[in-house]
Amino acid sequence: MRDAVIVSGPAPSVGGAGRVLPSASTGPRTSPAATRARDLAEKANGPSFLAGMRSYTVTVATGGQWFAGTDDYVYVTLVGSEGCSERSLLDKALYNDFERGAVDSYEVRVEEDLGEILLVKIEKNKYWVQDDWYCRYITVKTPSGDHMEFPCFRWIVDNKEVVLRDGRAHLPQDDKLSLFKKHRKAELEMRQKTYRWTEWQPGFPLSIDAKAHHDLPRDVQFDSEKGVDFALNYTKAIENLFVNQFMHMFQSSWGDFEDFQKIFQRIKNTNSEYVMKHWREDFLFGYQFLNGCNPVLIRKCTKIPDKFPVTHEMVALSLERELTLEQEVQAGNIFIVDYEVLEGVSPNCTDLSTTQYLAAPICLLYRNLRKKILPIAIQLGQSPGEDMPIFLPTDSHHDWLLAKIWVRSADFQYHQNITHLLRTHLITELFAIAMYRQLPAVHPAFKLLIPHVRFTIAINTKAREELICERGLFDKANATGGGGHIQLIQRTMKTLTFRSLCFPDMIKSRNMEDQEELPKYFYRDDGYKVWEATKNFVSDVMCLYYTSDEKVQQDEEIQAFVKDVCSFGMQDFDQCEFPKSLKSREELIEYLTIIIFTASAQHAAVNFGQYDWCSWIPNAPSTMRQPPPTQKGVADMRLIVDSLPDRGRSCWHLGAVWALSQYQENEIFLGTYPDEHFTEKSVKEAMEKFRKQLVDITSDIKKRNEGMKMPYFNMSPDRIPNSVAV
């Protein structure tokens, strides 16, 4: 309940639940007290007085998230084709209005018919202290019985006003009324002042101009900032996993592999336990390149590179088809993974008491007769020579195991910084910023995209604030901490292209599309299905509004959006090949599909399996404490354990992959759109069709996974959140 304000002088007018209404001398244009008096007079005058009045029922829905309700004064003005209502205070006597989750209805009376309701203006004025309010939607019932929906789904802060259009989407060229044109222009001008580009690091995609989460526009902040406090989440994870008992021994080594199980004892996860038991086996090492956290790097080898001088004699015992190595290459049975981008990256040196190391390995893999991918040669650097041996399965057990561990550590660095951070988080953020800057809420592309950028700007801002900043949490356990991660992203940006974000193109560019050759590349197979379903959905919606290619070309707002992404977000890098304009419906559909797929399916595929694959520390070392071996025959168990992360860093690493693998509270999954930005029946039918397709895909994946020792569900739609929010 609101507390009444005690003042001296004459008794003030009082609204619902003891709220003091503003006086005529200091308050809004229309005194609430006068409004109340007029209402009483109308009742006294009876039906004859009211006969000439027309009543509009205004229904207001307040959000259900934390702190969505408000005690402030809320006013509404109805703008019709024939006139405007007076500015009316929405307040019920002795009633607590605008509570969290509430849906309240009010009568707005006018003397003359307003015609078609074109706009609804909502204003909020301070009651006692500023009290932000989240308005979900407003509906208006006209005297003739028509219902109109005005989606809002935004925060109204300070003494601000929001002007809403009805929920039908409109392209800019289809709006003929100057009132609508001015509304679109004013909304974008305000947004462009609010959502500003900045360069967090040279050579990075541009990001939001905000130093901390609380500096963000209210509409893109988390509902509860505590839920994404990285330090708090990591600490909770460490406590939940019962590993804090080892933190006092921060820099001490583990005794052996079994010793790592001491921080593994509370894990109840089928996949992670399977990894713990089988991580040393070559089949699981190879399988991870297809269906692990980083299934985007393996490619078919069409020629053994000169920098990796593997000969047939070296690998002959690993080949099964009585073919030479060159013939196996020509037959499409050889694959390669190259971590060249890691060459020369500065390893973490924030903790001067511990030296950390990085390597840039190259790994050759072989598709055997059972179509399993197995490693057959590993070089731990990019420059061959006497001090850069090529490790083979025929070497000693410890030599081969240590070489594979170095590859797994490099894969972890590549995954965290490039596959995950850059190619999902940062790329989605630049699309989100450009969307807010260039597309008004009435635009169909804005309505389509906004569920898929939910909380992305917020999570990235928190990451820059706490995680990947100087001396941030990333530095505690990772070999690319302390600036190495900055170098990696700067290098990768020089080769990142728009086409590489298109899922089918990305698979094809690595010559990995043949399902006969690799029947268990589930990331590819499930990804194809989700991509096609998403593209079909985008097409169904966009074709309702863009009836021709010319419609796309004439849409100044969508063209400005695309140009903003390239010229500002990607800083116009020549090699990025991001389009600066769209010429056809096909191009538009693919563009929007890339955004949605990157933010949803691609992020899910590379994020939520982190605990499965990375919680067993030897399978994904976040750092290495000894340099890569420069000769064979020197590795033993002691060298391997001393190379792996110490106890403290292992605990931080485990807490990190646990925290990063958890879904947000009240997560919204792909195909689910509780905020109804679209009101058209045709769009809702397209959404229902999309949901049914996703349900079918989920069912197929579930059936396939039955009986599998390592079920793959990272691309299952029921586990794909709509947006990058963790």
C-alpha cells in the first residue's frame, strides 16, 4: 500500500490507496480533483447529462517482472482521426493501480466521437520518488464496440511519455499520414540519442556506449541485475560444486588425474561423467570436433599444408583403407583443425608468480572405416623444425596424451573467445544496437527481431564490466586472460565475413556438408533443420509486408539498419563483406534469419554444452603451466599434471563453465513469443506453424538420442533460448 503524504494547509485531494493527487496550481493541465468533481456532477445530472458523452474503455497491463509496478501518476490521451481526448488521469479511488502483473480498466469520456484511434499517449509523473513502470500493452474499446491493441512492452521512466501505435506492422513507405511519419521520425531520433555506438577495444565490433549495466537504457537492462553478477554467480557455483575447500591451495598442483575427481564429486551429469571416463580415448577426442562445444573449426583437408609436413610413413599404421596418405586426402577421408590464430598471442601474465603458456597446434584427423573421426598427427606450433616434432598415436602414451591435451587447451581458448564471445555475443549486440537505432517499433523487422536480442546488450555490458575487463574474472583462470583475448578477437575480425555467419555457408565452406561421409555430425544435421524452420518462419512473416523486391529497396528504414550494422557496427572493414543495402526479399529473409539463428541456435550450440565438455579439467584446460614439449620422450605423468591448471584455477574454471551453462530464470525458448508485438492473425498463424515445426524437430532429436551414450541436444529447439542472455 502507498503511504499517504502528510502536508500542512488544506486537505489535499486523495486518489487510490491514499495517493495524494496533484493540485490544480502545481499539477497537470487537467486537475484530478476537478475530474473527480466532474464525474460526481455527471452522476448527479443523470442519464440526460451523459447522453451526449462517449465512453472509451482503456485497459492497461503492467508487466509481471520484478519492480514492474509503479506508484507514479499515469495519464492517457487518445489521439483519433477526428480529434483528441483530454489528458486523463488513470486512477481508481481506494484502489492500488498499476501493481506488478495487474490488468486495469478505465473509462475515458469525450463529448465527440474521436474517429479511428491512431495513437495512444501515455505519460507518467512522479508521485513521491521516481518509480519506473513497465507497461506491457494498452487496449482501447470504442463506443461502437471495436477493440484495438497497442503493444508497448517497454519501461516508462522519469517524467516521460510514450506514444503508441496499434499493433499492426507497417513499412515506412506505406504510412501516408504525416502524423505517422512524424511519429516514426521522432521515435528514431530519440533512440539514436539513447543507443550510441562506442569502441570498447580497437578492432572490435562496436558496442553500446555504456560503462556499466546501470548506465544502459532501461529497456535493455536485466530485470534483476543480481541475476547476472558474474562474481556472485561464480562464487555460488564454487559453493554448490563443493570446491571452495581447495581454494586455499590455489597454486598447488594436483597429484594425478584421479585427484581431479575431488572437484568432480557432486556432478550428476551423464555427458560430463562419460567425458571423465573416456577423455583419453582417441574416438572421443575426434568426436568433440563434431559435436562438442566448438564444432565449427574442423574442415576437410584438400592438401596437407607445407607448414605441417606429415608423411605417409608417419601415419601409415593409422590408415585402414590400404591407400597412401595422399590418396586418403583425395578420397575425402582426411580432416584438419588449425589454431593458427593463436600463434604469437601473449599468454596471461597477470599473476607474476605463475607462468602460463599458449600454443597454436595443427591436428590431422582421419575418417576410418566405421566413419569415426580419429586424430593421426599433431604439431604444437605453426613452424616445423627439429624443436617442433609431429606427435603420433604410435608415440609413447604420455607423449600422445600431452599433445592431445595441448590441442584441447587451444580449442578451449578458440571456443571461449572466438566461437562464443565474438561470433555470438558481440555480433548479436551490434545487430541489436542498429535495430534500436534504425527501426521503429511499428516496423515488422523490429517486431520480429526484438525477442531475439532480449538481454544481449545487458549481458555483454556486464561481461565488459566484470568478466573480460582488465583484471576481470576471465584473468583468474584463462591463458588468454590479461589481454590475449583482446588480441585474438582483433585478429579474427580481420577475417570474419558476413557469409561465415550463414549456417549452410559456414558448413559448406569447410566441405562438411556430406551427411553420407559423416553421419554423426549432429551439430550440422540438427542445425540444418533449425535453420530451415527459422528461415521459413522469417519468410512467412516478411512476405506479408514485402510483396515485391521493390518494397525492400524502397524501405529507407531497413536500408539504414543494414548500413548501420556495416558502416558503424563492423566499422566498414573491407574484408567483412557485410552488405550495405538489400535488394531483394530473398536477401532480406536471409539477413534476418542469420540474426535470429546466431542469437538463438548458434549460441545455444556453443554455450550450453560447456559444463558437459569442459568440467573435466584435463579435457579442456583453461591454461597450461608448462611450455609445449619440443621433443618426444620427455612426457610423463608428473609433467602432464604440472602442465594442467593448478587447484585454484581449476576451481575457478569449473565455477565458470557451470555458471555459463545455466539458463536464465524464466528463460524464453525459440518459437515462444509471450510479448505480442504483432497483433495480426496472419503473423500469429506463422508463429504457430513455426512452433509446430520446432516441436517436430525436438521430437526427432529426442528419438535419435534414445540409447546413445553421448546424446546430443544442444541444437534441440526445446533447449534453444530465443536470445543471447547468458
